[in-house]
Amino acid sequence: MAISGHVDPVPLPRAPLARSDGRADVVGLSKAELRAALEAAGMEPRQAKLRAKQIWHWVYNRGVTEFRLMTDIAKAQHSWLEERFVVGRPEVVTAQVSTDGTRKWLLRSPDGNDYEMVFIPDADRGTLCVSSQVGCTLNCRFCHTGTMRLVRNLEAGEIVGQVLLARDALGEWPSSPDGRLLTNIVMMGMGEPLYNFDNVKGAMAVVMDGDGLALSKRRITLSTSGVVPMMARAGEEIGVNLAVSLHAVRKEVRDEIVPLNRKYGIEELLEACAAYPGANNARRITFEYVMLRDKNDSDADARELVRLIRHYRLPAKVNLIPFNPWPGAPYECSSPERVKRFSDIIFEGGISAPVRTPRGRDIMAACGQLKSAAEKKSRAELDRLAAEKQEALG
């Protein structure tokens, strides 16, 4: 059965993006790939091994983006490296800050495609919501990103680049696990991570590397709409926490709001959750459930959700997400009283069901609101709008 969407949800493999200046970006390369790239450019193997280790340290521990600042590399070699390589960052088109402190960046790739990332600060953590694709193909009806076409997968370097850019903006260099503002990553931005498996896997390996950004796999969560065949691989090969966009417990409702359900049904999805490697009471699976008025928010829906989690013996919690509106959305948010009643029923069933506080709604950065809002604006217009905003701020 075809999955609802504009294009094939699994794009064919494509050659890495070529920069206009002909240089190769080292961000996102594994240690072995970085060493191989230096050798392929003509560096002697023994020296390439040493230089790869040094470059890796400067990129991921110091946040340095210019080879000339890498002081333990001979000055004579700086120009050789600069001619052939670059330590890249995504281009920032716009950067917004919500009244609640949430930050959203609209980013642009070298081939002119836009995507977004969001940083959500809390008292005890700071979470970066990272995109894995430009656009999306799943057409979840409550999600603004689902109204976009899928353009392409983001490469590993573009995924890692979001993390580096956020740390730049937060002033978090040199790297240290202590005192970080950015403590957690959620693969919940634009796109379906499991339809870009290899690049997501490669990017997360770099992020989790103990000699690099050293972010624990327990602080990374991958969210999927239910790409069942890839879930076991994600657990085995990436090993991060799993979140599942469930959003409904009745087939006809989930078929409507999460069209992927027509291919991988609720029972098949929950069986895959039960088999997810590493899931236990200490590392519970998170079920995301957006609250839609008169659609999926009845007492019966809550009781069925409890029944399903118990039936499949799932170590799970449920995140209840008040629907975040966007222009043209076909749904409304459940009332606060209905959300509380729904949560109470699940709690009474012995399952944690906190209600997520909406963050960044005023800048369209909340869950389900991400979309490249600038896709129809020229760069000149964006610059003008940014200048006007700055002038208004004084």
C-alpha cells in the first residue's frame, strides 16, 4: 500500500552536496572518514592520522571553524587545509526568540533549501529539537511540517551542524559536559528520522562520541511516526531513547491523522515497541499524543490507551500535547478540562501522562508548527523584515 505523500518517502541515495568553492566540509565525518579524506587529498597516512585527531578535537571540543586557529597544527599546513576543506555551519536565514525563551532558527543549505531547528530552555535542561529532512512526506494532518513537500534528506554533516550552531549561539565552547545549557537532543524537528536512517545514525555517532560532543545516548531521543521495519535497527545501531507519535488508539482516527498507520497499523507498531532493544522501566518508550477536540480525546480513548500499553506490557509514559494551532489547521485543541480528565484516567491506570507545556507558540516553534515559513520570501525581503524588526526594538 502506498503511503500518503507527495513523493516516495525514501529518497534514492544521492551524492554529497558539492560546495561552490570545491572544498569538502569536515563536519559530520567520522574519525575514520576524516582521516580518509585527508589521505585522499594527498596527506601522508601517518600524518593524516595525527591531523585528523587534532582537527576532531578543535571542531568538537573547541568549536573552532578556521584551521588557522588550530594552534597545534603547523602554520605551514593551515593554508593547505583551508584550500581543500572547511569547517562548516548551516547558513542562518532568521533567528527568533520567543517570550518564553524558546529559540528558533531558519537555516539554509548550500543548495538553497530551508529547514528549522528549535532550542527549548528549562530550569534543569536545555533541549535542541533537530531536523532530519527538508520537509516531510508523511502528511500527518495535525502537523504544519506535513503540509510541505519532502525535498531531500539532510546529510550527517547538516544534522551535526545544527548542534554545533546551537552551541555557538549559546556560547558553549570550549566543550565541557558540566554546566552545559544544551543537555538533550530530540530528533523531532522537520522530517521522519527513520526515513533518513544512515545519515541520522552517522550524525548521532559523532554527537555521542566520547572524544567529541560526548552527549550520552540517554539524553537523545529519536521520534518516529511508526516506521516499523526500521525501529529494531534504530535500537540496535543507534541505541537512543525512542518516542512514538501515536496520537490515536482507533484505526480510523489514526489512519486519518497519521496516514502511515495505513501501512503499519497500531498493533504492528506496538509489537515493534515491545521488541525495541534497551527499553525498560529505566528507559521507557514515550508515546506522543496530541490532544484534538472531539477527535481523539474521549474517556474511552484514554482507557483504550491504557489497555493497549498494558496488553503489550510496554515500559512507557505518555506525553499529552495540547494541539498547537497553525494557519489553515483542520483541528482545534481539546479544552484544558478535557486534557486534564484524559491525563487523570491514564495516571489512574498506573501510567505517567504529563501534559506538555506549549513552548514557542508565538514564533511558530511549538510541536507540530515547524515549517519553512520563509519558503516564499526572497532573501532581500527577509533582510528587510529583519532590519525593520531590529529598528523597532531600538
